[in-house]
Amino acid sequence: MTSSGTNSSADSGTSGGETSGGWTTAWELLLPAAAAPARARGKALQSALREAVRSGRLAPGTRLPASRALAADLGVSRGLVTEAYEQLTAEGYLRAGRGSGTWVGGAVAASATRTGTGAQDSAPRTRLSLLPGIPDLSLFPRSTWSAAQRAVLAELPHTTLGYPDPQGLPRLRTAVAQMLARRRGVVVAPERVVVCSGVSQAMTLLGLVLHARGERTVAAEDPGSPEHAELFAHSGMRTVRIPLDGEGPDLALLRDAGVRTLVATPSHQFPSGIAYSARRRAELLAWARSVDGLVIEDDYDGDFRYDRAPVGALQGLDPDHVAYTGSVSKSLAPGMRLGWLVVPEELTAAVVARKRLMDLGNPALDQEVLARFVERGDYDRHLRRALRTYRERRNALLTALAEQLPGTDVSGIAAGLHVIAALPAGGSPGPELAERAAAAGLAIRPLESYTSAPAPDGRAHLVIGYAHLAPDRIAEAVGLLAQVVRGGQGLPAAR
């Protein structure tokens, strides 16, 4: 063990709200340790910190929060955190000095990287990322969530800790039903809500149920999320892609495909950024009724609209022909693995039966905490804060593109966590540009990653995410992108 001097050095680190990017990414790994039984909590915390360093989630040189701040965030005693810091410092995972804070050491992390495939040693290191679909994990309301956890543990009946209802705890299903009706216009009773481990599990459950009913093909948007096809393939179903126009999916091609199921993102199509027009929404529902089919609505970021109130969910127009799914992955954190599926009455029993066989239900404690979080208005307050933050960052991205890459056109409605940016004509194709950006340390994704069709108008179209970056980092990332673009055109970098 180290001397008592480590205690004071640990307290001189940054607070939980001033953490670096590496620390905020790894913070969620400590939550299970904080929830461990009291006698095992210290060792669980040490093990979680150790693994975070080994895996690289806590990068060498990352400054850890002060023991007092981390203890408050996790809801554990300060002595528990101090002991963990001391133990890992003694083992060489951390380094500390009086008055200089506690940091992740370099030797262990470097050796852990070398034990990998070997390709990592020569691969370019990503300095900045403009990848889409990533929320800012540092916005997670840790203090409020910790308070909700403590309150739930104090009041929870022992019986709740038994095997949960595979459909989801009634308290959470009621809270979710009320929230969806109020925020998204979903027509739902708690009996139609299935709590699941995010949208991915919701899609898998629906795929298994539809396959068991004889369905073998599902339609999906083009461009669209590749994960939709992968999830339904896992359920034994083939996916056909339906191209989009400016209003939504091509209904003529959908009818010609002979399918009865379509996966859609009507409120903010991913990745094109359009919202289905009112006419196309009505036509789509008419198609579903004509074939006795189903639209699976993935409302992945429906709460984030910056120029006006969000468009209501498609499900509200026809609950018998739309299955609605969403999660807290974009609003709170994807690591929580909590979401919901609202299904038509005729599918509910089959979906719940599949859910029971899959995992016996989601953890009861997590469900109780989320239910309390929603009931007390904490979820709404967090969404308002996130909405303000992401609106500011979207504006920062548009400003940076206009200043550093003039001639770039941004399309899509003012919503969500990404934009489509069509770069000035005459540059490299999107995939080639992404490769050169990666070599320069910038992660970007071209539109071609989401479609088999060539990019329109011959320009490079990039799907740019911005929510996870502060405005100054957005400007830095766009500056690096501009250097890559100019380098491909043989022009000098901007000064």
C-alpha cells in the first residue's frame, strides 16, 4: 500500500464534472461496482478500475476525479475510493504525487495494447471523431441518478428482487406509457409496453415473432441503418432495401417488393435527416392496412428537434399496424441497455413469450430507478438540458463548415445528433476521403456506409455526428477535415 500522501493527491484531482474524455467514457464501468453488496464493493471498485485501465477505456495520462467527487457521484464512501486509488497505485495501474492528483499510469496500458493483434501498434490513432449517433456521455445526470438509486434501494420491497415480469415491471411500463403519450403522441396502455434491452433487442424480438408466423422478408429504408438488416438476418429473415425520395420511402417499390413489414425512421430518417411528409405517412399506413402488414417505427432520436416541436410518432395514427420502439441510448446513455417496444395487441403475448425465453426480463433495480427518474420529472429535465446543448453544438458545426469548408451544403431537418454534409464539388469521393481522414486521425463516415447507391451529384456526402463534442472540439475536427479535403485537391491547408 502507498503512504497516506496518496489521499491528499487523490483529492487534488479534477471533480466529476471536469473529467477528460477518456474518464467520462469509462465512468459507466464503475456503476455496477458501486451497486455491489457492501462487503464486496471495495474489491468490485478496484476490479472495475483495473479493467478500465487494462482495456484502454481509461487511457494513459487520464487524470482521475478527486476521491471525494467520485465517491459522491457513485454514492459510496470516500474511504472506498481512496483505498481503490491507493491499491491500484501500488500495483502500478495509477500514479500519484502529493498535490498533483491521481493519473492513469503508462506502462500497464501500453503492455495491454501490445498483447492485442499487433495491428494496433501501426494503426493510426484517432484524435477526433465525427461519427454519428453518439451522445455526450458526460451529460449523464450522475448525481440525480445516484439519488434515485439510493431512494429505490431504501424503499424497494424484497419481493421486487425476485424474477421480474419478462414484459417489464408494471411501474416502469406505466411510466413509459404516460411519457410516450405525452411526449411523442403514442397511443399506448401499459399492457402494450414491453421493456427491452434497447432497440436492438426490440427488433430481434419482432423478427423472431414474425418469422414464427411465416414472414421471411422485411423491407428497410435505403439509405438506412445496416444494423436493421443484421438484426433481422439473425432472426432468419431477408431484408430488401426501399429507396427514399424527399418525402419518404418509394411506395410503388414497396408494393412491388411483396413484403408486409417495413422498418422505418419516419420522424427523423437515418441517415438522410428528412422527416416523412404527412402525405407519405398516410400512404404508408394505407399500404400497411391493405396488406395486413406492420410498420416497425424506430424513434431513435425523436425528442431532439431544434427548430420546432417534434413531429408526433407514426404509431399514434394507427396503433394496430405500427410497432413503436425507442430507448434511452441517445437520451441518457447506450450502456444502460434500457428501451421499450409498443406492440399491437395481437403480437403482445408472442413478443413477451420470446422475451421470457431470451433473458427472463431486464434487471428489476434498473427498471425501478428509471421509473422513478421518469415519474419525478428528472428525465424531462435532462432532455431539456441535452436539447439546449445539442442545439448549440449543431449550430457550432454549421458555423465551422461555413467558415472552413465554404460551399458545403447541409441537408435534413434541424433535429437529432447528426447532419448530412455535401462537400464542395471536385473533391475526393466519400470513401476515399474517409480513409485519408482516418490516416490523419479523424474518424468520419461517408453516406456510402449506409447505402449501395452511389452518392448523388458526384460530391462527397458525409454523415457527421456532433453531439459528443464541445463546440471548440467541433471546430478543431472540421478544421482537420478541411486540411484533409484540401490535401486531396492539391491545395495548401488553411492557416
